[in-house]
Amino acid sequence: MNSIGKKFNWVPRPSTWEYAQAWRNQRARMASRFLEEGQAAVNNFATAQYNNTTGLVANAQQSAIDRLQAAQKKA
């Protein structure tokens, strides 16, 4: 069998245990990547919400300052 394998350059097939181990490793990498991408999405949404809130507060402050300055000019 070895001489035939060498002659035709066949690659030996992995054993069932090796195949199962490779599958488990692949699934573990996929799960890890899924969790990392999920955490990145959560961080991006949290940052967007923070920036939105900060922007709204800054706009409200500027509006209040503008109203006070306009009231001072009238007085």
C-alpha cells in the first residue's frame, strides 16, 4: 500500500479522531470570532449612543446660551 501511495502521491486521510479534533478546533475559532464581533458591535452601538447623547446635550446648552445672550441684548 505504501508503494502505491508514493507512486500516485496520495495523501493519507486523517483518522476519525483527527477529523473530530479539527472540527472542534474550527468550531471553537468560529465561536470566538462570533463573540469578538458581537462585542465590537456592542461597543460601536454604545459609542454611537454616547455620541448622540453628548451631541444633544451640547446643542441644548448652546441653545440656552443663545437665548440668554438674546435676552441680555433686549434688556
